[in-house]
Amino acid sequence: MSVGLLRRALTGFAAAATTSVVRGALDWQPPGGPARWTRRNHAGEPVSLLEGPAVTVGVLAGAVSGATTARGGLSAAVAVLGAGGFGLLDDLGEAAAEPTKGLRGHLGALARGRLTTGGLKVLGIGASAVVAAALLPRVGHRGRRTADVLVDAAIIAGTANLVNLLDLRPGRALKAAAVVAGPVALAGGPGAVPASAVLGAAVAASEPDLAETDMLGDCGANALGAALGTAIAQSAPRAVRIAWLVTVGALTVASERVSFTAVIERTPALAAVDAWGRRRRPGRG
């Protein structure tokens, strides 16, 4: 099934417009006051987490309004709301004194009987990913339904986590999500709608993110990644889905031992893309 170009364009526009409108509304009257949403970025400067809820609502609006089937729209809604909601819980509930970091740290704490906000997020996103995968419309290349649901759920949850892992520098997560979503949206397959929503929301959020006044946080990054994972799970053939899942898993494991930022900074091509559009700092080229 091919999704028409007009539908894809309208989906992207709906996601972008909604992201911008919601972000403006939240800035006008932030729930709980601005301080609740302010964090320090990698440079120690204050940034707002309000981008996250705006992107979550924007992706949701685009994916649902452009959906070609009720199951497709519902699947995207469950994935995005689950990832964004549990990500928001982690954003607002994280304690400065809590030393637990990374997927391994949160799972380790859970194994010892201590549930961190990060651990709750892992469980919540995992559960919502399973439901979203089960709701995905079945297409011709799927045979073993149970196995496919498990693979798709892992893709949705794993991609949500991977995009969040990249949200360490301005614009990085948005660029990475857009690079992957672009070909999926252009292909016009069943996953073109959520992929177009990812592109629209990423474009709308890019300016304040690159200017270092906003950041996605767990809420926005997880929601963006879950929508991207839904697009891949819905469109890609089984072999491609498994290859993507292996890649996501390998990068997630590597992130526990290797700094993505260090690797990017040592690779000229990646460093150039990573820095593109970002404001320059005094003393830096």
C-alpha cells in the first residue's frame, strides 16, 4: 500500500504546526511554573524541557490525523503517548541525588528491588510498545504473528531509547531521527505517515533546540523515537526490521561503554553534521 504524497505532506504540516502551537502555549503558561521545566545542558546553561511535550503532541497529531487505518492510528497513538508519557514522568521525577544512570543501571536497580523513575520508564515504554506492535496492521510479509509482534515491540521501544541516548547535544537527536525518517516517508509505504509526522515535528522543534533554549528531554526524545520505530516496524520487510533491531541493540549496548559524543567529535564528517546549525560559542570555530 502506497501513501499519497499529499497525505504525507499534510501529516508533516499537521505535526509541525501542532508542535509550534503547543510550544507557544506552554511557554505562555508552563504547568507548575518555568522553574519546573528548566534544566542545565552540557554547557551548564539553562534550557527548557517544554519542547518535549510539544513534540509529543505534534507527532501524535500528525500520525493520528494522517493515518490510513484506525489500527495504524491507534498503534501510533499508543506508542507515542506511552513513550512520551513515561519519559515525562522521568523528566519531572528524576532526583538530583539519584545516582542511577543508563539502561543497565536502571535494570540493575530493578533487579535489586528498587524502582527508579528510569526503571518505571523502561517498563512503561516496553509495555506500550508491545500493545502498539500488536495493534499494527498486518501486511503481506508477516507470517508468524507472535514473533513479529515481539520484534516490532523491540523495535519501537529500542528506537525510543536510542533517540533518547542521542539527545546529549543541541539538534543531534532531531537530525538523527529526521535522517532515518526521511527515506521511510519518501518510500510511501504504510509507515510513511508516522515517519512524516516525525519529520514535521523535528523541523518545528529544530530552531529552539539548535539555539540551546530548548531540549527534547526524555519525553520528546522517547516519543519521537517511538513514532520512528512504529514507522519502521510498519513499513520494513522482516529482514530489514531484524537488521534494524540488531543495529539498535548494538548501539544501545555500546552506549554503556563508549561515549557517542567522543566518537562523533573524532570523526570529521559526523562532527560537521552534528555541529551544523548550532550556535557558535566564544573561542570555538
